[in-house]
Amino acid sequence: MNSLLDTAEIRDVPDTTPEVREMKQSADTLPPIVDAAEFLAEHIEPPAELVEGIVHQGSKLVLGGGSKTFKTWTLIDLAVSVATGESWLGFDTQKGRVLFVNFEIQHAFFQKRIVSVTHEKLITLPTGQLDIWNLRGRATSYEVLIPHITERINQDYALIILDPIYKLYGKANENAANEVAQLLNAIEQLAVESGAAIAFGAHYSKGNQANKEAIDRISGSGVFARDPDSILSFTRHEEEDAFTVEATLRNFIPIEPFVVRWGHPLMRRDGSLDPAKLKQTGGRPKQYTVEKILDVLRGKKLTTQKWLEAATPETGISKTRFYALLEEVKKLPNVRKNQAGQWFIEDAAND
């Protein structure tokens, strides 16, 4: 079956604009429309899990974090871990070839970082597993660079890291949805053509991140939160050099937030810390309060899960923030929990 663009109407349109010419060129390359019954009968092998429970090959992974939150160090750790099949942030990885495109760090210092990470992980990089492309001073628009990257790579890479992503903006405005969408479409095309997962770091906006939803912390257009297949958000914990990691995953089951602690040159899991205790800074008042989730409970008896399910659409609160407030709620004398595991406000239940 021909594609929707493969029509006489499209082919008869004069080549008056670049857009029309591109549409005609793409008409023969679009996949066909298929019958759902045939589609369901087809055996489709899912892509390999590059980082277990986090990202597949051919997908896009974003590490979001504030300024100077060790994003490049963590991406180097990811590169080394995948190249050798070692665990990363407590997650198993599948060994594969990696390309790290370094737009920012000077050659000598980038070399020192790799040495530091491999030494700390007690591993030796084998030949042919990790390639470095140092492009400091040569970064330009994604429209120019990504085609060059595509030309120089082959299907052997399991992971390609672009760091930092803002070096590819060119004239694109990170606050313009259409321009960010074009950038991410180009990155997606790189993932499709290479078969590799594409990972990059993105910086947070200014202000108190603890009062924002995890996917809303990345600076710029909301497309950054909607487009990637996997987002790991690193937000400062109230403990020094610790960060709560929250995962937003399209193709995996949800995972609980966890805490990592920086100890040069690696981030390591710290199970002793509560992920809900995010660092609070000055600024606007808290958006979500104990009173707001109590308003959802008034006049009702709800299990913790049902309470969360009711509060989320009503207030927009995240799971992490809800459980943080629940710890405060437990201290209130008039909020009780019955034998059925249901929460209720005592004065409201006795009316």
C-alpha cells in the first residue's frame, strides 16, 4: 500500500519551495500503512536494553540537572560502563561500542576524566569499545553537525553521547517548541539511522527545583520533557553532594526515586537517604502543601494508593512530593489510619 504522500496530487504540485521538494523526496521513503491484524501477527523483536530498566538501543536518554551537578562525569561513567558491560548507577548494562562526542572539555582534561573513572571502577578499557570525538571549538548548529556525525558512524555503535546538547543549538531558541522539536527530530533520526541509543545532558532552569515536577525542571521548551524516551532528573538533596534521581520512562515500568551521592569521580547509590528530601531554596512559596492533600481526603476514607490517585489529577502533585507530604501528615493527631489501611480525618469521619 502506498504512503499518504504518494498521491497524484502531491506529485503534480510544482517544485516551487524547498518544503514541497522535500515532501516529494520523502513520499517514496515512508513506510506503508498496514492492517492491524497483520501488524499484531508479525513477530517484532524489541531492541536490546542497553541500561536495564532505563533505555533501549535506538532510544533517546536525557540526564537533567542543575549547573555543576556532574552531568558530564556521569555521562563518562555511562560511556565507560556500557563499553565494558559494568553497572551504572546500580543498573546493569549490556556491553556495546560507544561514541562520546565531546563538545566542551579540553582534550587533556577529558583524558584525565576517563582515566579517573576507569581507575575508580577498577576496569581497563579494551581497544575498539569506546571512541572519542573531540570537537571542542568546532561545535555548530545541529543542522550542520548531525549529518557529519551520521556520515562518519556505522551500525556498530550501541550508544552515542552528545555532550553538552546546548553546543548543538546553533541559532535555535531553547524556549521555542518548534525549534527544539526540530533539534530532537534530528537526534531521533541519528538514533534511527545508527541503531544506537542517543544520550545527552540538559540543564535545569533557574529557581527552586524542589517545587517543580521532575520533567518540568529542564530549562527551555516543554518539548524536552515530552520527546525523550527516558529522562533521569538529578535534583539536589538536602544532604551535601547528594541528588535525588527521578526517572520518567516511556517504554519501561516506573521505578522508585533513589538517591546518589557524589564522591569524585563517580555518582554512587546511597540507600540510606530519603529521596523525598529535596533541597529547598528561597523563592516562591511551595506549590504543594499538607493542606492541599488533606483537602482531597476530607470526608473520605482512602488507602494510600487511592489517596495518591485522587490527589494527582486534582492537584497535579507528583508521587515523590505526595509521599514527602504524607510523612508530615502522619504526625497530625486528627489524621488516622484504620485496620483496612484507609486514611481518614477523625473530625470529618465523626460528623
